[in-house]
Amino acid sequence: MKSIVRRVLAILPAILLQALWMYVLLSWLAPWAAAINLVLSILSFIFVLYIITKRDEGTYKIIWLLLILTFPLPGALLYLLFGNKRTTRPLKKKLAEARPLPARPDNSAPLYEELAGEDKRLAQTFRAVQNMTGFPLQVNRQADYYPLGDDMFPVMLRELEKAEKFIFVEYFIVENGHMWDSMTEIMARKAAQGVDVRVLYDDLGSIGTYSWSSAEGLRKKGIRCAAFNPLVFIKGTLNCRDHRKMLIIDGKVAFSGGVNLADEYINHIERFGHWKDIGFKLTGEAVENYTRMFAAFWNAFGGDPIPDEFLALPALDGQPDSRDGLVLSYYDSPLGSDAVSNELFVDLLSQAKETAWFYTPYLMPGDALLDAFVRAARRGVDVRIILPGIPDKKLVYRMSRSFYSVLLEAGVKVYEYTPGFVHAKACLIDGVVGTVGTVNLDYRSLFLHFENNSLFYRASLLDSLKADFLDTQEKCLERSFDNIELGFGHWLMDGILRIFTPLC
């Protein structure tokens, strides 16, 4: 709480100064109100045309159109600050100016030939993701699935103890407590032994849980630490948060999923009932994509660049020809024109023949994704979505529920996890292809944040995901028209909330 107060106090003078300037400006311009109104109307019309012709999500356009047409001056200023892609330029510039990663050969061609022989349409989907992100399709040697953060945490500690060269940590939320303190104790010992340990956390995501003094404490222990996109003053990059979650050890092992580094994620403390989250561990050359994801961000935002030798594929233990399906791990970026995960989910839903099952803590899809759910269900696909029964954010929970009636009418089955909060993010299509990562089914995650995701094909991890989904479903309440609120008042509220979902 003290950290949040300090941030608010830091930006309060700037806000007051801006308010004073606006008051003086408007008082001085009062005699020319009619002319100013005409100019603002013309500018609003130009803004409206610009937004309409942009390639963007329809719902997102609507909120800005309403805002600008209702409040021309503040609406236009807010759009220039927060709605325009130009506001992402500082982050894009840092990424462009960072030391480039060494080139690597693309050995994915034989894998695509193999995949196309089984399912040409699905091979096109994988290829599209690779073309948009630059991360290649790889053989999956081993991927272990964890149905709870409680299960994954002790494995993370054991792997940290094995570190010999480097430990890379990147998370949205870091909070002092049993989980983080246990990891820090090992990482400090490893740093003293000469292991290169680096921690990157999102400044806004950890604003109330991890302070600058906490980060300085890590540095004193020999651990390099940096905050992503520090929130010192109000900036246009406020929305472009690092929501990625990854732990990479020696380039041999990578952990990811929905689990942040705080005690509720391993049910060490209780918040919002039982915390249902999932994660996985990758082993083998597929870890390389995660190592390079972290390296690209650290070289741009973390300080001294990562040595190139850390990016070379290490010697791998086990049988070199062992394999367990395919995997393509990538990260989403709000800096480009492609919303990769949103397009991927729409594409996978369009190909589903039997089943399409999703985990998500928040359900606020854009028009294209919502329509994809509806179309899949209408053609007979068994579409299911598991959501929280106890919310962490009541307003967002209510917004998620505003989509229930549309989905239920189409035949989508919606379940709420009655023991507590679901923070898992995954999808499973026909039991043969699916994703596990950090991507929620809301606008902020799909369009405005940096995320990471792993797309699996015919991996045994998907069998574990299926079993976990069915087990979790047994603990859920299925929603139907008999147990959701209906009527004009709720319809009106749903409509209003749906307009504002892109901002939440």
C-alpha cells in the first residue's frame, strides 16, 4: 500500500499542474467559444474518420467514437495519449535499439511438411503464428503439466538448485512472501557461486507488492533486477504491460503458465477461495524460444546485454530422438498490427470439429472472437468455458457475465468454479491441439499487453490438460438461462458494460 501511495504522490503535482493549465486556457479562450467549437467539431469529424478506417477491433473503436463525439477535446486528447499506436513508440524504440540476438537456423520446414501431411489447415495456422512472431515450430521433447501452482512450485525450487550458468525470471507480479522468498534464497546462493541471475518484473503489475527498495535488496545479493516500463509519471505506455510469466534455467528448462510469484498462486494464503491456476515445464530444445523471449526484453529494458553464449542451444540430456508432439512458443506484442493470440483462437475455433474447451479468469472478447465461439457452437462443436466462481475484481466479473446470454443462446456451455478463483489460461481443441500460457480472453490481454503462449500439437500435456479440465468441471456450477439474471435492467446494464470492456 505504501508503494502505491508513493506513486500517487509522485504524479499528483503533474495532474494538478495540468488541471490548472486547462482552467487558465479555457478562461482565456472563452470569448472565442463559437469558433473553437467549430474547429473542435471539424477535428472530431477527422478523428472519427481516422478511427473508422483503422484496422482495429470493432468494440474498441466504438468506445473511442462515443468518447470523442460526446467530449471532443478531452476525448481527442485521451485518444492521442492512450488510444493511438504512436504512444507505444518509446517501447518500440527501445526494442529496436537493443543489441540484436544472434541469428539461428530455422529447422522447422520438415516439421511443417509432417504436420501438413496430417492436417494441412492446421499446419497453415502454425505457420501463420510463426510468420507473425518470428518464433519457430519445434519438436517437443518433454512437457510436464501442473494442474495447480501448488504442484509446480516445488519443482521450480528443485530446478533452481540445479542451475549452473544462468537463471532468468520474468513475471507480471512479484510479491515478498513464502514463494518469492524461497526462490530468492536459492537465487542469491547461486549468484554467489557465479550463476548469472536476472529478474524482470512489471512495475505496474507489482505496484502494490514489490517496491524499488525490494529490487535494490536483490541487487545487493548479486541478482540483476529491472522493472519493466516504470510508472513514474503518467505515460502513454500505461497499457503496454509485461504480463508474461517465465522462469528459464540454463536454457534446459522453462516454466510458464498463469502462475505469478505470490503466495495466493500456490494457495499458501487464501484470497478469493481456492486459487485454481495451471502451468507447465518444458525440457529440450523447445526451451530456446523462451530463452530468446527473455533475452530480447532484457537487452531492451534490463541493462547490460545477455551474453550470446547463453543463447546457444545447450547439450541436452536424454535420448536425442525422443519426442512428444510439437510445440510453438511465442509472445504477443501490442506494438504491431497483429493480435496474434486473438487471431489464433479465432482460427482454432473455426477448425474445431468436436470440442473446444477454454480456461480463462476474464471473459471480455472482441467481436471476432465472440462470433467465433458462437459459430463453433451453432455448428455442433462442444464449446465449454470455465470461469471463476469467486471473483478477484467484481466489476470485471460482472462484465464477463454480460456475455453469458449471447454464448448460452448459441449453445456454449459456461461453468463457474465454485471453490474459488480460476486464474488458468488455456484452450484445448479436439484433444489434439491446444495452448497454455498467460493470455486471458479479455481485450487488455489480447490487444494491449505483452503475453506469452505455447501452442502444442499431439503432446501428452494435452491429455493432462483434458483430464484436469474435466476434473475442474466437476467442481463447477453450470450456468444456464435458469440461473442467470435476465430482464430489461440487466440487458441495459450488460449493454453499457460491454461498451467499456476494452478499457478494463
